[in-house]
Amino acid sequence: MEEIPFSRPFLAGTEVGYVEQAAGQGRLASGGAFTARCEEWLANATGARRALLSHSGTGALEAAMMLANLGPGDEAIMPSFAYPTMATAVVRQGATPVFVDIDPDTLNIDPEQVDVAVGPRTKAVVAVHYGAVACEMESLLQIVADREDVTLIEDAAHCLLASYRGRHLGSIGDLGTLSFHHTKNVTSGEGGALLVNDPDLCERAEIVWEKGTDRKRFDRGEIDRYTWVDVGSSFAASEITAAFLWGQLEIVEEITARRLAIWNRYHEAFADLEAEGLVTRPKVSDGQEHNGHLYYLILPTPEDRDAFIDALRAQGIAAVFHYIPLHSSPAGLALGRSAGELAHTDGLSRRLVRLPLWAGLDEESISRVIDASRSTAGSGTGFRV
Ligand SMILES: *Cc1c(COP(=O)(O)O)cnc(C)c1O
């Protein structure tokens, strides 16, 4: 029986040709024609004031923490149910991640917990839109509204072409980050972008991007030499990465449509299991336009979840867990702190399983995943241990 991988890139077939074209143009560092095209496309698609292409989503998060001016003694509030580099980006600035609980319906940061945790040391609030379903941005915006020194950052790694009430995710806070990692909807292998929404941060973002220099202004002919003016690093993606990504961006509508179709198939197939109390499906409220980035089920107990993953693996299907909580991880305990109870994070992260979902998943594989999931979740044998 053929293995069904958890994730696999869906290629347009044009990507390598674009890389050759970039090579032929003789500019392989950042800032060539493909970089400009991708950045313009991303700014248009998201509504961000500026999009800066990065070598990774992680790089974009690190740049965001620099722009938020985090330093020793400062704190950044974030969900514990998140990817580790959100926290490392804070720690690298010498600041402290403060972990709060999630809303059990969306697995997104709970604004009430943020409201309690926010204090004089808070310099940033970081939200992850899990599975491209939006956080309660209105509430988060309100919490930071009268705190000019607090930067609101959206980790929109999952969110290309996802919106809430017409606003693209990642374009609502001061800054947003995207990822084009191999597992994301659109990929350049490694890659990412920073979305700059606060106009006051645009100029500094360019400097941080260009290794702390005003090189971008020099490239535009605004100054006659460039020099070191601020902190920064080498966050840019190369032209090779940008060229590959361009091929992917050209088919993003198709990728999204395919993923949404699979997502909807899964969602319908498990409706009766949810009605019987055997699984909980993702909740998507009105006004949410997600992009089919991931499909998960919540099982009744951690033991059920582990047995489910094992049972699917035995049938050649890679289903995986997601986010070991940051607050109880070795580095989280040493370098961060928790605010309030994190009961939902602890409970749900141990009961969640993600199913294979990628644009090239064929009909036969989709049916196999559905059948295996239904029989495992629906059976008493080897499931309820
Ligand atoms: C993938 C991901 C990241 C990291 O992005 P990279 O491009 O792999 O560095 C950060 N946050 C979330 C929520 C992610 O899914």
C-alpha cells in the first residue's frame, strides 16, 4: 500500500524555468526583478503597506521583534500553542515570552487572557491565526489601542489568501509574517515575508532587512552611498528563492481551491462522528475565509489521539500531532513564563491530530484517509484504550 505523506508541495511546473531566467539575468542576490514582483504581489494580495520577502517565516518573526524594539526586561505575550520560533525571536532580543491560553473553539490566543497578562513590561502581543482561521483581532486591537509602545504582530504563516470580513490575515496588526516553508500552501522550500502595515515602520523595516544599512534607499538612488544606520540582519530571500516562489504565486488560486475542496470533503465526512461525540471538528465562524491550510480533529482523550495516529500509520497514512506547548517545553520553562492557567493548551494539544492535506492529494488517497479515520474514531477496538 502506498504511503500517504502528511504534506507534499504542489508544483506549477514553471518554477525551475523562472530560476533559470533569474540566473540568466545575472543577479542572484536579493532585490532583483523576481523579488520585486513577489513583494508587489504580496502587498497587493494582502493589503499590507509593504511586503518584504524573507528567507523564512522565522526570519520575518525575528525582524518583527527587532522592529517592536524588544529588549531586556520587556515581555511579549503569545499563545503557548504556537511554533517555537515565535518565542525564540523574542528571546534573541533578550526579552521574555509570556505564554497565555487559547480559545478552545479556534485554538487561537484568548484575548481575555491577553487582557489579564498585559502589563508595564509588555512590548508586543503576538497572535497566530491557527489554520488560517482568524484570531479575535478586534479585541486584541482594543487591548493595545491606548498602548502606543505595544506592537501587535500577526503570525500569519498559514494564511496566504485567508481573510476575515474581507481583511487579509497578517494585514490587520502593526506587522504580519508569512511562511513559504515546504509544508505551507505556497512554497519556495524555505521562505517567508514580513507584512508591514504600520506606515511608521516601513522605513526602519527596510533598514533592518538590509543588515542595518540604508542600502535600499541607495538602490533607489535616493542617497549616494549607503552605511550602517541601525540594528538589522540579513533577512532577505535570494533571487533564486523569489523566482521559484513566483511560479507558486501564479497558481495560488488553484492551490487554495484544491485544498479547500479536500478540507470540505473531510469536514463533511466527519460530521456524524462529531454528532456522536467521537471527534470535534474545526469551527469556522461567519466572515472567515480560510484557505484549507490544515485539517484537524480533536479526539476525546490523549490516549485516543495517540491510538488514532498509530492506527493510521499502520495503514500507511501520516497523520501528525501539532504544537507541543511552549510553556512546558524545556526552553519555555527556562526562558519564558506563563500567565494564568493554560488548561486548554495542555488538554487540546494532546488530543489534536492533523490529517494529510495538500493540493495534489488524489481522490483515492482522500477516500483512504476518510475511511481509515472514520473506522478508527468510530470503532471501540484499539481506540478507546
Ligand atoms: C511554519 C511556521 C512558522 C515558521 O516558518 P518558517 O518559514 O519555517 O521559518 C512560524 N509560525 C507558524 C505558525 C508556522 O506554521
